[in-house]
Amino acid sequence: MYDVIIIGSGPAGLTAAIYTTRANLKTLVIAGGKWGGQLMLTTEVDNFPGFPEGIQGPDLMQNMRKQAERFGAEFVDEDFDGGDFSPSAHSTGSGQAGSGQAGKSFKVKAAGKDYSGKSIIIATGADTKWLDVSGEKEKIGRGVSSCAPCDAFFFKNKKVIVVGGGDSAMEEAIVLANFAESVTVIYRGEILRASQIMQNKAKKNPKIKFIFNTVVTKVLGEEKVTGVELKNNKTNEISKMDIDGVFVAIGHIPNSMKFKGIDLDEKGYIKVQDHTRTNIDGVFVAGDVHDSYYRQAVTAAGFGCAAALEADSYLRGQE
Ligand code: NDP
């Protein structure tokens, strides 16, 4: 029986593990077959405090994991299969399922094996929605990005595109315009989905241009991005554009589907009540699986810390 089971091993999960182990709570991290989260897919991380020369994303995650392991966190490098957190599924010390009494525990599964914990921290993150076109995946970190605040600096005086028509796309374009020579927003529709205020900000920036009714059909280049192939979805005309960077801002997919009994909002993010609590007492949440707004490694780490403190205080209340 673990005091805390943390599901997910990005900055939120690993920071939570550092805090729970330091609070002397027996901690298991269900890290996933591909542990480490989105930062494992990036190269240089220049905006995580404490690294004046920057740090490679995978190195940062390795450091966080080592730090959690130093204090005794146990890891299962297997994918989380799911868990039923609905009140009727909890077991309790008194044997009364769902009574909410002291001794409550939760059962979760990873690679077919059951694990029990007195509390749970869900930190499964969100996945960037990618375009899924040829040449894209292999150039992530080599010209393809989904985070302008992280990577805009590398596109100083270069030509970039942003794909999408929502607030994220506008925000990415505005951030990029501080560095890039030109920013072109490629939008599949005709009327941007972004809020008027964000559209206006982007539209009045002289570096930002828009191409409507157009999709990216290929990302071009061998080692790094050198251009894109575009298709006008009204005329079916195919064209090529020489650019150095592709910023994909077409939304995110929160990894929230395997938690039975946990309330989600209309976009599938876990609903937070009162800081990091979910609707189920003893189940906490941290990071991009609930935060559709900031989505930064450092904010996820902050949420991980908060969830760990809340779990600790919950467990002390159960004693
Ligand atoms: P949204 O879902 O709002 O927008 C996604 C955009 O990507 C849409 O324009 C959509 O097109 C387009 N799109 C989706 N799939 C594809 C595809 N396969 N190919 C091409 N284009 C595609 O996501 P955001 O990340 O922009 O925003 C998420 C939430 O966060 C929103 O509620 C937003 O308001 C909020 N937010 C607020 C900010 C702020 O206020 N400063 C900043 C950033 C986000 P279509 O329109 O045709 O569906």
C-alpha cells in the first residue's frame, strides 16, 4: 500500500514525487512506457529557472527523476491502464465501499498489475495535437515546435509559420513576431476562431500575415525544416513556401480518459476544485491534464508541488 500513487512523470508528476517523498510518504510513480512527458521531445529548454545556459529537455527530466529517486520514490515504467475512482469503487478500512471514512484506498492498474494507494495524484499531461502530415514528426525540435515561448528565440530573423486559428495561434504568432523576420498564420477556415482582442493584436502587428482556407500538407526539409507544402482547400491549388519554422497551435488533447469517476470539463480537462482537488476526496490533479491555459513546464512543476502538499495534508487528516 502506497501513501501516494502519482500517475504521470512529466514536470508535474516528478515535482509532486520530490515533495511527497520528502514528506516521508511512500510514493509510487506510474511513469509510462515512454516516461518524462512532452519535454522528452524537445531539445534546448531556455525558460526553466535555474539553468542560465539552458538545458536539454530530456536532461532536465532525467535530473528531476534522479532527484525524486534520491528521496525514495519508486517508479514503474509502464503505461497506466486505468483506474475507477468513483465512490463505489474505493475500498475503505472499515470495509464499507464508498463510505469516505479513514483508511480509504484506490486501486490503479499498470501493465496488468494492480497497485493500491491511499491517495492519488493525476499528472498525465496533455499531448500536443499535431498536424499528422509527412515530414512533421521527425522534425519536432528541428524546426517544428508547439511552444513559441520556449523556442521563438531560435528563430531570430527567420521566417516562420503558425498553424491554427484560435487564441493559441494568435499568441504564438505575437510571441514569434518579437524574434522572427516574418510570421505567417496558416488557417484552414475563413473566420478566425480566436477572440477579437487576440485577433486585433495579431492583425495590427506588421510582421504577422494571414493565409486563409489553407492547410499544410507536407513539412519539407531533410535535417531541418526548409519549407512547407500548402493546399488551398477552396481551389485545391498546391503551393510551396520557404520557411525555417512551423509552429503548430491547433489545440491539445488532455490525457484524462482513463479515470473513471473523475469529473472533466467540456474540453476533456480534469475539473479542479479548490486548488488541486478533484471531485473525489483523496484524488488530486496537477499540470497540463487540468491546465489548458499556461501549459509550461515550470507551471506544471508548481502544480505538482501544490498537489503533493494537498495530498500530504489530506493524509494527515485521515490519520
Ligand atoms: P482552439 O481549439 O481554440 O483552436 C484550435 C484551432 O486549430 C482552430 O482554429 C481549429 O480550426 C484549428 N485546427 C484544429 N485542428 C486542426 C487541423 N487538424 N488542421 C488545421 N487546423 C486545425 O485551441 P487553442 O489552443 O487555440 O485554445 C484552447 C483554449 O485556450 C481556448 O479556450 C482559448 O481561448 C484558450 N487560450 C486563451 C488564450 C488567451 O486568452 N490569451 C491564449 C491561448 C489559449 P477551426 O477553427 O476550423 O476549428
